[in-house]
Amino acid sequence: MKIIDPSFQVLDSYFRNGRILEQIERCGRVCYKSEEKITQDSAVPFIKGIISRGHESVLEMAQLVMEVSVESETPMFRFFETIPRFCQADRLDRKRFLISGNPRSFRDLARTHSGLKVVKAILCLLTREYPPLFQDLEPKRGWISQDGIEVRLLTPEEVDSLPLELLIKHRALLLHLTVNRAVTHELVRHRVASYLQESQRYCRYGEAKFGGEVAFVRPCFYQEGSREFQLWRRAMEETEAIYLELLKSSSPQAARTVLPNSCKTEIMVHATLAEWLHILRLRASKAADPSMQEIMRPILDDLAGRFPQVFASLKEAMESR
Ligand SMILES: Cc1cc2nc3c(=O)[nH]c(=O)nc-3n(C[C@H](O)[C@H](O)[C@H](O)COP(=O)(O)OP(=O)(O)OC[C@H]3O[C@@H](n4cnc5c(N)ncnc54)[C@H](O)[C@@H]3O)c2cc1C
């Protein structure tokens, strides 16, 4: 049995280097804990496999930010009438709009509103730029560019230079958290975000790649050496022994039914800065579960360093309480 401390990593270099396909693969592989299979050429076949299996939530783990310029506003009005549920859209001026969302949100638009000029123009660009993410949805004659509508992808630098109110709505941030299952259970209640989590159905912790043991997160409630800590430790040891015994005759998804809240898990969280602000406001607060605060406070410190204009005032407010 392994006891570890919670930790996190901000995985922002994929976005800053425009490595969207690699970002999606990295996130998807957390589910299966198959990161060792990542190579220079593995992203495209991985994504094709994900699409063919219908596991499209993996395609939520990246952000595309576009500027749409129109000669007439009518096609934009039609676009807004669709109330695109998972896209963000803002007017920059009379003829220019900012539209962002993850690849899945644009795949859904392609399926449900393929007759709209703005959707056609967006899909024409996205299919050209990221064929593995969109080519399976291409109409027989391909997406046709639309007269009077120009779409371009913003560079990461352009996104980061957006004015504050647009930055927090359109800029997304990916974090990799290693925490216990109780924390992830609470975290996934935040609905305006995308998640991928290590699967206890697929991961067989008895295997050599997991060291043949189960990992648990040290509980922040009990001092090491205390009677409570000893009791907690005994419960984890006994649970691990039963889990490993069950694995001899049953599948991981059956054996996992005995695993407790303290079990270590990994989760990828991809959300806009606006949603991170909301999550941190609730989860770094003293009212939150101490195990949640334990990870969210250092995350807030980190993000306040990266985006002081967005997070510094929340950090100060939390510190003064
Ligand atoms: C201290 C604390 C104690 C808690 N205790 C419990 C508990 O005992 N039991 C329990 O079940 N949960 C509990 N929760 C979870 C809580 O109820 C929320 O589910 C969770 O915090 C997600 O936050 P949210 O709903 O504000 O925002 P998100 O899901 O992150 O959504 C962000 C915003 O989007 C909007 N939004 C999203 N979805 C909808 C929708 N369907 N309709 C309308 N607006 C929407 C809202 O404006 C919302 O503020 C607790 C949370 C905290 C912080």
C-alpha cells in the first residue's frame, strides 16, 4: 500500500504551443493510465479511436478561440438563435465576433446546425486545421467557405492579450489533480467544466505498472502517529488486501466496489478562467471540505501568479479571512 500527498500540475504549455491534439491525447490517457503509450505520432490514432468508440467527452479537453468577421450581421443573428449551449460568443464590434468552445461543442454544432452559414464557415476552417477532430463529420462535398464570412483562429498570444472580461470567458486552463475520490466527487459537481478521470473500472491496481498495490491519499484530518491515523491506516491495509484478493477471481470493476474515499485518483479539469474563479471562490474557502481546501489553496496561489488580473484579488480576500 502506498500513501501519497495530494498534488496538481497546471498543463498550460499545450495551449501556449498550440498542441491541441497532444493535449487531448494526454487527457484521454489518464482514464486508462496508459500515458506510457504516448509517442510523437500517437495523438491522431488515439483521437480516431476515441471518436469511433463515441467517447467524445475526451474532445472537450481543449479550447478553440476564433474571430468571425461578417459583411452582414444576419448570419450572426441566426447563429445566436441556436443558443449554442457550450460555446461562448461575444461581439467585438459591429462586424466582428469572438467565438470559443471546445472541439466537441463545434462537433455538436456541425451535427445539429449544419445549414447555418456561420457554422459552415467555422467547420470549414476547423476541419482544415484539425482534420482528426472534425473530418468524420464532413459532408460529402466538404464544408464550403461562405461569401461574406471570414473565420480565423486566434493565436495563444492573442487570446492572452484579450481584455479582462473577454479573457476570463474565452481562455481555458487545464489542470491535472492527484487527490482522493471524495475530492473528485465534489469537484465534478461544477457543471461548467470538463473532466476526465482515472477509471477504477479499467485500472487493475494489482498489476506491476501500479506496483501491485493500491495508492491512498494521506488524510489531512489525522496527525501521523495518532490513534486515529493508525485506525485509518489499518482500514486501508485491510481494504487493499481484500481488493487484491477479489482481483484473483473478478474484474477491476467488481473489485473496486470495496475501495474507499481515500483512494488516490487522477483527474483532468478543463475550464474557462471564469469557471476556475467560481470553483476557487467556493472550494478554497474555509467553508469547503478541508481535503478540498488542501489542494485548492495552492492552486489559487499558482493561478494568481499566472493570471494576477483574474485571481490575485480572490487570493488576497481568502488570505484576509
Ligand atoms: C461548502 C459547500 C457545501 C456543499 N454541500 C453540499 C451538500 O451537502 N449536498 C450537495 O448535493 N451538494 C453540496 N455542495 C455542492 C454544491 O451544491 C454545488 O453543486 C457545487 O458547489 C457546484 O457549484 P455551482 O452549482 O455553484 O456551480 P457550477 O456547477 O460550477 O456552475 C457555475 C454556474 O453556472 C450556472 N449553472 C450551471 N448549471 C446550471 C443549471 N443547471 N441551472 C442554472 N444555472 C446553472 C450557475 O450560475 C452556477 O453558479 C456543496 C458545495 C460547497 C461549496
